[in-house]
Amino acid sequence: MPIAFVTDSTADIPPELAEAYPICVVPTILVLNGQNLEDGTGIGRDEYYKLLPTLKSLPTTASPSAGRYMAEYERLLTQGYDHVVSVHLSSILSGAINIARTGAQRFNGRVHHVDSQQLSMGIGYQVLAGAEAARQGATVAEVLQVMAETRTRLRVFAMLSTLQYVRRSGRLNWAEASVGELLQLKPFLTLRNGAPCRHGESRTHSKGIQRLGQILRDLGPLERLAILHTNPETDARHMAAEFAAATSHPPIVIQATPIIGTHLGPNGLGFAAVVR
């Protein structure tokens, strides 16, 4: 009963991990200077985050089309997979899961959709948990249960360098964002039941890193850890090294996709952790 997995590039799954399993990553669309670019093509992540502060108009993002999802589902099912599990960005943040459901209508219940209630490796770790279970012979129902259980143990936090990108993308109240910018705060965000929530702030980048580390320490022993960044790679690697002994698997460092970075801004630092 082979099972394949589909997600989109907001999951931030490293290519080598996606290739190690039957995980198809559909690129999300970045609209930059009037051009539709598939995530991963047209502009590199380093280049994008250096360019972002100079842009007068904030780029926009778009989900893959229903037709694109339909093509991927059909390709996998005709290759011999009995089922496809399709995992998506929090439905509060994006309509991607509904678009994907539209693309699955012709496959008679063989495609199963999951609202991750997360972003970045908060999605990715659910996909990987499901793929590992499927590799060990789990049924679709068992795979979905493993993913749901993993979701209860996921914690995703991010420290932003500024509130202006969240404000401009419409993810936060304008007045609140303006006050934050005036005070030069470094806000912390997390997701609760799929919704982004403010989790305090720090007045400096260095103090923010200390607080982010304390949040991570307070979680206790970890099963998996990804340090996420939108360009401060040195800070991310230092944090990964600091917490290597606290995780069952070596931490990974990921430069977050521009699809996420467009809304959070450059110079952000965060993590996705699966607690034990």
C-alpha cells in the first residue's frame, strides 16, 4: 500500500530530505516586479533577502494552481502509489489547501489533505514524520495519526527584525505595527491553532537572540530542531551548535523560502522544534 506525499515549498523541506522519500514539493509563486517566479527559480535566496529592503513595492505570493496539484497527484497515482497525502500551510494563512482539494476531485478519495496549522519546517516535520511511518508500512489512517500526533508536539517561534513587512502584508494591525516600528522593537511571533500570535518583543537583536534561546531551552528535550533564518546565517548556525546536545537528531539550519520571508522580512531568526 505505497503512499506518496505532496506539499508546497512553504514547507522548507531540504531537497535532499524530499528526495530521500516519495515527497513531491510543488513550488509556490513569487510575484516580483511583475514577474511570476516559481519558488527556487529566477532569484536565489541570498540575493532576494538583500534585495527585499530596497524594493518600493512589496512582492506578493500565490499558491500553486489546482491544475498543478492535479497533475502531481495524477503523476504519482499512475506511478503505482495507492494514496497521496497532501500537506499544506495553515489554512488561516493561505487558501492553498482548498486549491489543492479542488485539484484532487477526480481521484475518488485517494488523495488525503492535511491542514498543518503551521509554516516552514512546522509543515516539513509533519510531512517527514508521515513519510517515515509510510516507509515502515503504516496505513493511510496510521500515517495521518502519526502526523496529527507530531503536530501536537511542534513549536514554531520567530523573532522579526521589524514589523513593517508583516504590516505591509496585512498580517498585523497597522496601528500596532506603527507603534512597534517607532519603538524599534524586535517582535516575536508563534502559531497557535494555525493563527499567528504575538509573543512579546525585544528591544535589540542580541537580547532577542538570548530570549529566543531561552524559549527553546524552556521546551526541554527535543526530538528534532530546525533553525530558520531570513539571512542572519551566522546567528542561526551558532544557535544550532548551542542546542545540538539537546536534540535526538542533529539540528538543521534553513534559510527560509522567500515565500515566507516576503511576509516576515529580512534578518529574521526562528526555529521549528518537535519536543519529545
